[in-house]
Amino acid sequence: MSGNLDVSSLCEAFQRSAAIDPDRVALRTPGGAVEITWREYAERVRRIAAGLAALGVQRGHTVAMMMSNRPEFNLCDTAAMHLGATPFSVYNTLAPEQVAYLFSNAENQVVICESVFVDRVVAAGGKVEHIICVDGAPEGRLSLEDLEAMGDPGFDFDAAWRAVGPDDVLTLIYTSGTTGPPKGVEITHANMLAEIAATSSVLPVTSEDRIASYLPSAHVADRWSSHYQQIVFGLQITCVADIKTIAAALADIRPTLWGGVPRVWEKIKAALEARIESEADPQRKQGMQWAVATGIKKARAEQAAINGEGPGPDEALLAEYAKADELVLSKIRQQIGLDDVHWSIIGAAPASMDVLEFFAAIGLPISELWGMSELSCCATINPPNRNKLGTVGPALPGVELAIAEDGELLCRGPLVMRGYRNEPEKTAEAIDADGWLHTGDVATIDDEGYVRIVDRKKELIINAAGKNMSPANIENRLKSASPLIGQAIAIGDRRPYNVALIVLDPDACGAYGAKAGLDDASPAALCENEGIVAAVTAAVEEANSGLSRVEQIKTFRILPVDWLPGGDELTPTMKLKRKPISEKYAAEIDALYG
């Protein structure tokens, strides 16, 4: 049992949701090319579970999955879960040796994947005995259809799922490995039910809701927000296989629940601002600029009231905003497919105030949240009715927070993981004898319980003079100053001053190149372009104007590369790999201090 959900496992929740309205579409792809009803979902889960049981999968076993966001992920994950097994996802960008490390830790004998990943799975080796392909099997491999057809008719599916209890491990979430080898976070059914009970008390969810699944299913955010929330509440998921197509897919999905990492929101903001800037009709352009400016005035007045620094928007401003919304802002939301959204979230990395203010201005306020895999996803959320921009909100119901003497945020509650798989020493380092999870984040908590994350404890810059500063804060300033800046890393630990490595945004470069009539508008080609360098220089100066003197960037280097998720520089969820970057670009960094 957990909260008000009145179920003891995600299996029980799924069976309840599937029975409510079996003919409603549960899973789909953009355009409706694939549509799976709840009746079909439940029937296929039963067949896949029987097939997995025929392969020897039992309660407590692990099942690996490696695929893009597609309905087969939900089908197979849910089926394995009904056996009491532990399905887990592998990032599609991992190299064979990285996959091998995960398989060694998880000890899985079964892998369900797309055919394009078979060679990588084979190269990873380990204890894998069975590889099932969801998109047509190469010779000698099982297809998903084969698996569904091979189940033992005598297999007792109902007995299998009813035996699954709250303490069974629901999934493994492997950490991004920014500070060492990934750790397998064990999340139980009870952990996730506690998480969903807590989050839904702040961000309500119903069976009428629609959501996009486009973030990697190996990340806890997608599993919580789409997969597990669907199982509990019966909402509809549209699976978007390629994250690059998410903006175009929104008009079809028309989500009611929406969220993303900061980079996704930054890209939408940059596209909207570029659309306004390129508007050919002067009157329309002026109208859009006026509407956004009015929205920002209203957002700032509301924040002043929430922070006790002002009376809030007056009647004249509210009337002006209502007009701006009717004439312009509502149409912008409709054009980008986000007009039906009743809550939206941002997390996984720090969000800039510019982004939060912009979307509040156009009528899409974002609730910033904070959490981690070890917390089953979220532990704090900004309530939509009292959203303090710049904070990650107060603790969720049932969650306790504390600040250690060195400023580290501690967390305790039913959503704290069971532990790291096969790593009791690391588990003991993370969770102390009193049950407090040591999060590794430095934070402050205000009088109303709202949390501000300063930075990762191990990532703070302490310069040669002993001054402490947050690199994430500096980097956010840089990225907010120009859409041309796709990624930025601030360097300055044990150094006399701060410098930055900057990577150009490919989309912004493309727009710049098209306007300038350039044949090659790639970041590599434009990193020394006079206009680009001037624009980035101006952006760095603008960012510096909002930073203290010790935080300011003294010099920078534009790199002739693009940093891709899952590459040397970024995790699959686009977090900076600071140590690998410092090592890979040591010569460039040293030159900036030359």
C-alpha cells in the first residue's frame, strides 16, 4: 500500500487501469501509425510474460532492454514486471564495453532490443543467453512475435503477478557515471508507488491525460512521468522514437502533461524568439514583442508577490495581459502544440531564470523540480499555484529534508532507493544509519521550505583565492545570453580566474548560415566566423554583467565540434562530463591561461 493509490504493486495498478476502459488507446506513435488499446496492451503483456517465463525468466531475474521510445518498450517492460522480474533499460549510445559493465552488474540472461543493437549486445557478452528483437529478428534470433507465440498454455499468469509485492525490485536505473562507473539504483514497487502518490498530490494526473515519451527510458524521468504514471492512472502515451522530432510531433500529440530537461525548453524558446525576430510584417512583429513583454511584466509582478516583495499585478496589467493572451499568446501555444497543457515541468539540470520567465510570460508556467535516480525521481516540486521561480519547490508529502554542516542536502522518505545493486559499500556511503540519503547537492532551504540548489558538491569551483562558486550558474548565464551557444563549460577550479569552452548550437548555426547565404553552416565551419565570434563575445559580456566579478569569464574558446548526448562530453541526458572534458581539452584550457 502507498499513499492513496490502494495497490501493493505496479502489476496490480496495471491490471486495474487496463480493465477500466479496454477500448481506449493506451499506446500510440505520432500520426497514429501504431495504436494499441488497453485490451491489446493487457493481452500482449500476458503473452510476452508467458514467453519470457518459457525462456526461464523468474521472479528476481533481470531483463535488459535496448531500444528507442516505442510501444514495444512498454509492452515488454510491463510483461517482465508481471513475472516479478526486474526490467532495466540501456542507453542506446553506450559502447560495447559500457554495455558489458551494466550486464555484468545486472547479471541478465535476456536482452530485448532493436535489431540495430544486436551486434553491440553480442559484443558485450556476459551471461546473455537470449536476444529478442522487437523489429524483426536477424537469422538465428527470436522476434517479439516468436516470443509471444512460445508461451506455455499452462503458465499461471495471474498467480505470477499476484505474487509480486511492494519490496520486489521494479527496475534498475543506472546512474550517468559522471564521477565513475555507473551504479545500478534499485527502485522497488513501494518506492515508485510512494513517488507517484507524492507527485500526483502536487501535479494531478487522470486517465484523460496525454503525454509524450521521448526522453530515454533508461532515465528515471521518462519511466516515472510516462510509463509508471500511465500504469497507475491510465493516461495515453505517444512514443516518439527520435528526440530531434519532438517539436514537430507536439502538434499531433497535444499533450496535457509536458516536461523536459532545460536544453529542450531552451530550444523551444530559441525557436519562438527566432520566429518573432524574423516576422516580416512590422505590425505583427511589434504585436508579438508587446505580448511577450507584457507577459514578462505579469510574471515578474507575480513573483514579487510570492516573494513578499510587491503587491502583484494590478488590474491594468491583468487586463493588458488578458488582451495579449487572447490576441497573441494563446495562438503561440496552439502553434507549438502546447495549448492543452495543464502542468509542465523542468528538471535534471539547473534551469535559467530567462527560460522560466519566458514560458510563464507566454502562459506556460513551468514547475521546476529536483530529484535523482536514488529518490525514484522527484523529491521536491514547485506547486503550480505557488511557483517560486529560481527554486525547485518544497519537499513532497512524506519526504524529509535537512542541510548538513557542509551545505549538502539530505533526504529521507519512502521513495529513497533500496540501494545500489551488488554494491553494499557504496549504498552505505550514500544512505547513513538514520536513513538519510546524502544527495551530493549543495542547497539552501528558505523559511517556507522552498529549496534552492547551489550545485553539485563535487563540482563547485574553488579558485586559487579560495572563492567558492557554482559553475552551473555561470554556464546558464552564458547559454541564456545567445541561442548560438549550445553548450558551455566554466573552468576555474584552483585557477586564478574563470575561462569557458563554448560549443555552438547546430540549429542556430543553420539559421545564421541560411541568412548569410553560407554553403557550410556547421559549428565546425562557423567557429572562427567573424560574425559568430562577435556575437558570442557580446553574449559572454552580457553574461558577465549578471555575474559577480570573481565569477566572470575572462576569456573563452569556441570549439570546432558538436557535443552529442552519450558522447565524450555529455551524458545521455545532456549533463556535462566535467572531468573527461577537462582531460580531453586540456591543451585548449591551458592555452586560455597562457
